[in-house]
Amino acid sequence: MASLPTDRTHRSSRENCGARQKLERGKPNLTIVHPMILDTDVLIDLVREHPAAAAWFASLPTLPAACGFAALELTYGCLNTAELRAVRTFLRTFTIVWPSEEDLWRALIDYAPLHLSHGLGAMDALIAATAVGRGVPLVTFNVRHFRAVPNLTTLQPYNR
């Protein structure tokens, strides 16, 4: 079974060679900053090759990251082995980022009550905590789900 790359093991061809050289020498560069994190809904549009999503993605000067939990949601949405293979191949485009331990505590302590007051789901709380912890916007169309999350910036990248 092929494993998905993480921000510690994979660099896209669109990123600088210095980071790749450091990685290849066995010393991963953990200082590479991605300008945004993609939520599951945007990843779905991209994997389905939605024209507006593809045009937006092609216009980006640097690659965004994908949250590991969004990647997990995307893979769990597959209906068969062929779809799963296609999604895994697609996800290799991105650096997959995961929350830190501090981010996980933020999701548990600060965001869990938002489930009761605003209907924020567990996966959305984890995705939001990852973006907040990294200090980058979350690219999503599910603005309503994330509206109550403190210190989270959301971006709607294109018109649907």
C-alpha cells in the first residue's frame, strides 16, 4: 500500500530546490511555510476537475497544503479501489500537514463546545485547529461551519 507524503517527507516540484536538497540529505526542512490550507470541499472540486477550481489552482504562485484530516475525509469518500488510487495519486500533489499536539488540545478544549452552539463537527474542528496553529487561512466554502472558530481566517477561492 502506498503511503501519503507528509510535510516532513515530500516536497512538490513547484517548491524550491534548496528544500528538496536538504530533504534528500536526510535533514527535512520544516520551515517551509504554505500560504494556505485546503479544506475537503475544495479538494473535492480539484479532484473532480471542476473548471473554476482548476483555473484558481493554476493561478496560484505557490502550492497550498492539504490538512491530513481533509485528505482522510477525501479518501473515505471513495466508493471503490480505482477511486482510492486516483485520490492517493492526486494527494501527492500536496504537502499534507497535521496538527501539533497544541492544536489537538485547542480542538478538544476550545472548539468542542462549538459543536453544541454552532454544529462544528469533530473533523472540522481538527482542520480548523491545524490552520489556526499554523497561522494560515483555511480555503473552504463551508464558511458557516467555521464562522464561530476564533482566530480562523477562511477564504472562498472561486465562484461555484
